[in-house]
Amino acid sequence: MSRLTDSFHRTIDYMRISITDRCNLRCIYCMPPEGLVPIEHKDILSYEEIVRILRVAVDIGIRKIRITGGEPLVRRNVSYLIGSIKNIEGIEDLSLTTNGIHLEQYAEELVDAGLDRVNISLDSLRPDRYREITRGGDIDMVLNGIEAAEKAGLRPIKINMVPICGLNNDEIGEFAKLTLKSPYQVRFIEFMPFDTNMWSREKFIAADEIKSIVEGIGSLTPANIRKSGPARYFRFNGARGVIGFISPLSNRFCGECSRLRLTADGKLRPCLFSETEIDLKPALRGGAPDDEIERLIKLSIEAKPEGHNLQIQNTELRTLINANKDYKRPMSRIGG
């Protein structure tokens, strides 16, 4: 079996693929109220182009795929793409990240197409606050989507919450308690500085602080579960689900990073926090053979840095608060 390694001896076997930069929500920490000017349709990779990239990538060692956006379920015929990817021999895990708004509608169809599991981004359990954060979202649609995903057999269901001081940090305990009776993986992710004016040191909550808040509910013990990412997992005694903590800033996990990101317009990013991109589209649309696609994928791996330059240590920023100004693409155009 082929194995990809980078310059720092990390195995690279995971690709996140954004299939659209469009979203049906306007979350306040993600984009301005008017939204973003969408990438032109002609510049978005077709499903056939995505599948071609993946066939080459899997041949040289990629084993795990996550479909992201924007919001991937706003693009037509996502199930067709899922089925096409599932048919590529060598893929061991196929998942999708969604805000859950359309999940009730598509859960069974996605399972039938071959989707293994789903991550749901959810930053409040309170209807009014959820509507405020998302600028109009209906939390009942998300909760119905989670229920539909569970019934359809998408497991484990991962619920991702980004605690932001002064916005939703008072709900950390409510999210943690979801694991007492439901077999969910509730993951708390540190608020990251991207192209948004909302991020500041005062709004940031480190993972260790989040964990301390959760421990105020009950003691946590390490959870022995199969990991597919950087989360550290724990559980309450007798709980059906588990709680994860993801700390890209306070305790960065770059030394374990195994992923590449493919943007909706065909650029491979070896690091989330870097503007380094390898554009695959000219080769795809210029008649290049698969060998050239392989060369470009390997080039992106060679360009993968040892780590990002954003880190918070001892509750202080090592870099400037406005360091995110170096990052030109908003998260919705990179892929979550």
C-alpha cells in the first residue's frame, strides 16, 4: 500500500475537499452580513474533476476524505459525488461536515450513496441565540437533521461547537451534557483567527479552560475511542457519548497533522494557516496526464510547513492579535 510522507516524516493520508464556497447561513464569526461574493461557477471544480484528483491521490496514499464547504448540501447532487468517491478502491473513511439545515432531507440518501459519518457545526442550543449567530437559522431544522442522521446510521455523529467568550461560552455545560444520554461526540474547538473582524484575544477561550468548565459538571476520564483527527477525548462516568477538545492555538497539533485541503476552485492547501496553494485546475483543464496531477499533489506535500505561526501559550498571544490579516481567504472559501 502506498504511503505519503512529508519533509517532517508525517504520514499524509487525509484530504478535506470543499465543493462549494456558498452557504445558506451567514454566521457572524464567518462572514459579513451581506455574505461574500461567490466564486464564479466556471471556476468551481466539477464532480468529475474532484473524482479524478481523488483517484490519483488515493493511488499514492490518501485514505480518508471529508467533504466540506461553505455548506456542501447546498450543491446539487452531492449524493452522486459521495457515491462516485465511495467507488474509489482504497478509501477507508468518507465523511461530511454540514451545518445540518438540509440534513433531515438528505441523510438517508447520503447513507445509501456510501457516506460513513457526519460532523455538524452547531454553536448554540438556544433558538434565539442560534438565530442571532447564524443570522436567521432555524435550530429545529438542525436538531431534526441530527435525529435523521442517527436514524439513517451515520455514526459517530460529531457535533462541533466553537465557544466564544461573551457569545455562547455559557452553553459549554449544556453541550457537554448532551453526551450523558446520547452517543454523540461533542467537540469543543478553539476560536481561530481568520478573515473576520470578530476575533480578539478577549473572545478566545483555550481548550484547557473549556475542559475545566466541563469538569465542573462531573469528572472526566480519557475515552478509548478510534480517533480520526486531533481531538483529545474524554467521557463522564456512565455517559453514552464522549467529549473532545481541539486546541489548534493553545496546544497546537501540527506535529500530528496528516491532511491536505482542496478548495472549491481547485487549489491544494498544505496548511490551513498558510496562503501557500498549488493550483490543480490548469493541469486538469489543460489536458495534463495523471502523472502531472500526482506531481502537483506531491509538490503540495513538499510545501507543507512544520507548523503554523499562531500559538497561544500561558494565555498570552505569541503573535499579534491581528495576525489573521496575513490570511487572505476566509474559512468559508478554504473548507472547514
